Amino acid sequence: MTLGRRLAGLTGSWLAAAVAVLAALALAGSLVVTWQAVRMDQREKAALAALQDYGAMLAKLGDMPGQAATDAAFLAAWLSAVQDRPGDAAALERNCRTGRGGAGVRLITAPGVAPAGAVALAGARSEPLPRLGANVHRLELPAGTLCPDRAVEVVAVIDQVAALRVTVGRVVERPGGAWGWAAAAVLAAGGLILAFGLLVSLFARRRLTAAVAEVNRSLDRAALGDFSNRAPPTSVAPELTELSAQVNRTLDRLQELLGWLRDTSDQLAHDFRTPLARATARLDRLIDSADPAERTALAEAAREDLQALAGAMNEAISLRDGETWVFEPVRLDQICAAAAELYQPLADERGVTIALDLAEAEVLGVRSLLQRAVANLVDNAVKFSPDGAEVTVRADVVDGRPGFSVADRGPGIDPALLRAGARPRPAANRESHGMGLPFVRAIVHRHGGRLAVADRQPGALISARF
């Protein structure tokens, strides 16, 4: 598994915790690096002082008589004089007491002569420091050797001069109180960053968990048919902004489809009820009738009713087919003209006039559904208009939005129901626009439009705008 996939599997809370840990480790690492840099600077200063002391000692050795290298008594006296410089003992005592550095220490040994100087240097652990010089070493002296109760670090020059082995060094200064406070501040900052990161990760995890629970609750309620609950707003869990929006869009779409299914069922029930009722009544009369001519007429009428029912069923099945749902440019004015032509014979029987006011208007939609919506409205308007009335069918474009409308002089819509925002029902208990109107509304909404119903007193105006 690649690193990218591993990181993708981490949650935001784990990433926050990891960032906090890395930040704390980075601070600790910077503290260690700074410590090493400070110690190296202090060692360099001690090495420079030790080299100066060593140069001064070499100058004094160069002034010695020639017999000094073999005259043990002369060498012992010289060593004592060089080692016992005024102030060295006091400086070392002060360094041991305060932890400061800078005191000079020396050790000189020669064959047949007792060592002179800080004898503790002879047994110290030595580490070469070639970066500071060829003969420069770091000596570690534990507590009780050079200082009674404090460990000491010495940078010294160790070299062989004739018969003498010379060790000249300086005590390395320990970090002062300022460094201690700075180190404590850095460590405290690292601890605070770590604690803050862990708290933030815990908070983010709980917030994310709560938001996911809300999303799950919305989906569970939707599974039971309740679409009133939606995913939480982005302020609750910004990490779920896109997911919440997608869930809400999905719930809106499901609610729309369920509404479409409900309205379609209402429409099918309306379409099937009338021919079924007529066919049933005619068959009942057929059973009771003894007149052969009447029986033949009733059987033919019942057959026509059943054919109408079969046609409605076939139309409902065709609406389900995938080819019927292909979106294409559809001319609303042409659909309105076709619907008017289809219902003109029915209008002529009752003296109803279908007036057309058509302007070119085009939408992107499903032709069969839009045809069904317009035909449904024209059918209602012609069927429930008084004899000799006028039905106006209009198609136009208003403010760049195409649409169509059907106006009649029928019983109209109850104004109280319009104000209450309920589904329109026909006035005077007449079966008019209330039946099939939900189906038309679903079709218009499916195409991104809005259906408006207005009471004309008398009559109704139903318009769709896309």
C-alpha cells in the first residue's frame, strides 16, 4: 500500500493529532540542535584559549637551557614554576562552585619526574576533536576528580614536546540560566502544542461523529418516508460540506420522485376510474336488458370504455420506457396547437371555442410528458366549460422564460384553497381541475418549471413557466 493510500485512510482527527505530535517533535529536535550548536560554540572558545596557553608554554620551553631535557632537577623546578601561576587555583575553585568555565588546567609529565599540575587530567576519558585542531581533545572528568561535586568538561591541547608530554586546557563553560529558561520555554511550548493538537483532534472527531450521526439520522428517517429532516449545516461540520450538500440533493430528489410517483398514481386512478365505472354500469344494464338492440349497443359502449382503459394503461407504460424520457428541444406552441386540434371535435359538440394565442416558445424537455400535461389541461378546460364558452390556450416567452397557459370559464378554483396553499379542488363540488392537476404539476416541476393556478371568477387560469 502506498503512502498516499495510508494517508487517505486517516481521519481528520488523526491527522490533527499527528501534526501536533510532529510539531512537538520538531520543537524538541530544534532544541537538541540548538543545544549542540551552543556546546560546540563553547568548546571552540575553550579550544582557542587552550591553544593560546599552549603557545605561551612552548615559548617558555624554547628559552630553557639545552641541558633541561636531561637534567631532572632543573626540569622539576621549571614545571613547578610554570604550573603554579597566580590565580589558576582560584579560577578553578570558582568554576567548580558556579559551573562557569574558563579556568586553565595543565598537566606536564616527563620520564623520572613527578607529574606537575592537574593530575586528574591523566585519567580522564579523551575524545579527539579534529575539527578544532590536530591535537585538540575533549576530556570528561566526573564529579570528584577535578571538582568535588560537579562533573567538568575540558577542551585541551595534548602534545609531546621533546621528553615532555604537555596537556594544556580550559574548562568549558556550562549553559547558563538563560539557556535553561529558554529550553524550558521551548519544552513548554512543545507540550502546549501537543496538548492543543490532541484536544483539537478529539473535538474534531466528536464533532465529525455527531455530524455523521445526523446524516445517518436523516437517511434513516428518509428510509421511513419522512423527508423533513436534512443533513446538518456546514457550520456544524465543515468537513462534511460536500457530503451534506450531496445527501440533501439526494433527499430532495427522492422526495421529488416519490411525489411524482404519488401524483402519477392519482392521475392513473383518475384515468382508469371513469371508463371502469362506465363499463361496469353498462355491463350491469346489459345483464338486466332483454332488448337485443339495446344489449348490442351496451356491449359496444362497454367495449369502447375498456378500449379507452387499455389505451390509458398503454400510455402509462409508455411513460415508463427509457426512450420516452429523452430530453430534446420541444416547441410549446406546436404542442398547444396539437392539443387544441385534438379536442376541437369535443369542443364543437358543446359549442365551446378554443382560441389560440401562440408565439414561438421552446424548452428542453420530454415531448410525451409535455404533450400529456397540455392535453390534460385542455381536456379539463373543454370538458367543464359551459356550453358556448371560450377556452384560451396561450404559448409565449416572458422575461426570457418560455411557458404556456390554459384559461377557461368553468367552475374555477375555490379562492380559500388557493390562499391556504392546498391542492386546488374544483368549486361547487364539480370534478374539474382538481383531478389530474397534480400530475401536470409533477411534469412541470420535473422540467424545472413552476405551475401557477389562479381563479378567474368565473373560470380558472393555469399557467406553467420554465
